[in-house]
Amino acid sequence: MRTRPSNTAGPHRPAPPCPPINPALFYPIRRLGDWGWGARSVAAMQRAGLPVVRYSKWKFVSGKALVEFLERAAVETKEGTP
């Protein structure tokens, strides 16, 4: 009988903690993945209006813009809940 290895990814794994976001800094867009957001979530955030700064082949997001986007999304989610 074959068993699953104990280190497989899944919903049982906790998301890594997101450190405090400094509004004065620009973060590489890949950093969002380190904080627990997947590639599809980051792409959806960009489509929903998260401003991204491109420099050559790299993408960066402002800490201030990220905080404002997350606060706005939290308010919209809260208002949409009955």
C-alpha cells in the first residue's frame, strides 16, 4: 500500500506570516508569494487595481499602495457580507 508523504502541500499547511508592510518601501511582486499569496491571487489583485511599477523585466509594488489596496478590499468584502 502506497502512502502519501508527510510533507505534501495542502490546506493543512499554515500560511507564512506576513511581516509588517513598510509604506515607504517598494517590494518585488514575487515577495507577495513569499507572504502566502499564490500567482493567481497576485494576478487577480493586479486586475482588480493593485498598482504595479515596472522597471525593465521586474515588477514592484509600493508598500503604501499595497496597504491601501488590502484595506479597500477588506471594506468591500465586509460590505458585501450580509
